[in-house]
Amino acid sequence: MSRCVSIAFMVAAVTLGARGSVALDYQRSGASQISRPLSGIRPSGLRDSRSFCNSIRYGPCVPRAGHLLGDTLQVTVLSRPDAKNAPDYIKPDHELNTIADLFMALRACWTPPLQETSREGLEMSVRFSLKRDGDLIGPPRITYVTDGVSQHLRDIYFNAVTASLDGCMPFALTKGFGNAIVGQPMTIRYIDNRVFEPEKLPAKP
């Protein structure tokens, strides 16, 4: 009986020692630091391909907050932003280096249809991906449109979407951000929040 107990203690000691050695090697390798950004890496976005987040996985540093690569990026674009949101609709004057930069550029690109061919409150969502050089990988695809919209009106808004995107392509991406964003699915939700007032009738003589 005592011999069995001694053997059990020996097995347990060997197992714990092995686990401790593996844990120490894991910690020394830097694998436990995968999600910890190094100093000098901006948490707001991605840098070039030479930056890295840990000692064993090189490549652009992915921010912990906001959208993570691998998720579908989603942004809402209003046809008439209010004063509070207006700064988010200004096209950046530099190469796009973060998701926030890309979203600002996408908002600034939007040109809605003319009032006489539009519908107040209409919503349309499209999905697409970008190449490394900032151009589209194939045409956008409609994923949602307001119920009850005629095919004619649907085509008008979709043509406005494609024309707006074509007018901004290719986006000027930094090398690192382009490598990180390539093939990333993104969805834009367009909302026509303009208030259409009826045309004023000419005054009677």
C-alpha cells in the first residue's frame, strides 16, 4: 500500500515539474503577451508591416478596442449629418492608416440621389472588400433595403452608392493598413435622413 502511495507522489511531482517547465518556456517565448501592444504602437489603429504586438507573431498591431480584424466592419452613413457628426464626414488629408480614417473617407464619399428621385428615410446596406491598393474586390452587394421599395428606386440608390464609391477609389492606404485590411468584409448602412419639403407653389398674381 505504501509503495503505491509513493509511486503516486512521484508521478504527481513529475507532472507538476513538466507543467512548470512548459509554462516557463511559454512565458519566456512571449506567447503569453500576444494581446499586449508594445510601447510605440498606437492603440487607435494599425501601423506599417514592420510593427508587431508580441515577440512571436510579427505583422501589424491590431487594436484591442473597436473593430477587430476578422469581424465584419460596419459603418453608418447619413445623407445629412448633423453638426455633431459633421467632423466625421470630412475626408482625411493623409493616407488612411486606421479604421477610423477609412470610415471617415467612406462617409465623405457619399453623394445621395437628387431629391426628386429619392425617398425620405430609405435605408440600404451594401457589403464589399478592399484590395491592398485600396480598390474594390468586385462590385458591392446589397444586403438590405427598406421594405416596400420599388425596383426602380432600389436601382437609383444602388447606382448612387456605386458611383460614390467609384469616385473615391482607390483609397490611399498605408502599406501596413492595406496589408491588414485586404479582403476584410465591410458593410455600409446608408440612411437617407433628409427631410423633403414639398415644393412651394408659385404665388398667384
